[in-house]
Amino acid sequence: MKDILLTPQDLAKRWNLEPNTLGQWRWNGRGPKYLKINRSILYRLEDIEEFEKQKVRHSTAQILDEKLKQESDQIPYLKVCKS
């Protein structure tokens, strides 16, 4: 099966974003996986759909819980105290 590839412009249109936003996400490591072939940036549709699935939330509290967990995992002192 052949992969369906989207350009940053295609993805920006899908998500109603500016293509520059996707560029910032790539720089910061926040966005979906992408391919860089020569000078071209491409997104595989399957990676986009997986990224979208990971962003499904049931409540705003779920986002806060995940953020607090990520922050506590980055602080060695909290890792020791949690045990």
C-alpha cells in the first residue's frame, strides 16, 4: 500500500492553522512525525491520524493531570519522593 503524504500546507488547511505554526512545532518537537526529503517536509496521513487520536480528551482536567505528571517526571526530587 502506498503512503498518503501531506504537505505542510495540506495539513495546515486540515487543522485550520498557519503553515508557520507547523514549522514552529517541528522546531520545538511538539507536532506530529514528519519526513524531510531533501528540502521537502511531508507528513504521512497515518502519522497525522495517530497524532489526532493522542489529542482526544474527555475533560480539561485530563490535560492538567498529564502536564503535572510530565513535569514531575522531569524533576528528580519528585521521582524519589513519589516512591
